[in-house]
Amino acid sequence: MRFLVDESTGVVVARWLQEQGHEVFSVYEEARGMDDDSIIQKAFAENWILITNDKDFGDKVYRDNYLHKGVILLRLENERAANKVDTLRRLLAAYSEELPGNFTVVTETQIRFAKC
């Protein structure tokens, strides 16, 4: 799969996804400081699924009607990199087919999908 990993999500997540064989664009490593509008536009134009911890992307999708190819919003109580990786590991193992085109909100205990 193709993932654009937001700066807020971090480099550890991006590198883990690469190790799993996914194609990854890491904002932290490749375009630090990129603004949210540019991130979501790049993700759509280049067919990336956006992974972020920034709830502002929910506003961009639902209020501002930005198009996307899929957004994974991590709403975790434990923001440590290891917990992000573990949460994504479980998400990808169980729901990888549902991620493209959906706005997915993930917590430690719940996953919600919404078509946009």
C-alpha cells in the first residue's frame, strides 16, 4: 500500500511501514514543515493514504470537502511510537481492504470507518 505519513505521526511509523514493504512518503523526512492543505492535496493527487494524528484533517475532509484516497486518523491516548506501530499493525492485519477511500478513526480499542 501507499502511505503518506504526516509529520505528527513520526518517522518511526514511516520507517516501520517501509520495513513492512509499503511505499511511504514521510513528511518528517522528505518535506518537514509542509502545511496541511498541501499534505492532503498531495495525498489525493498522488494516491497516498494519509496517516495522521492531527484532527484538523477531519475538518479538511468534512467541513472543507477536500478529496482524499483514504485517511487514517490516530486518536491514541498513548502517543509513543511503539503504540502507534502496534495500533497500525493490528489495523492493517484486520482491515487493510477497507482503508482506501475511507476516513478511518483509530483508538487503542476502536476502529470507525466513514465514507466521504
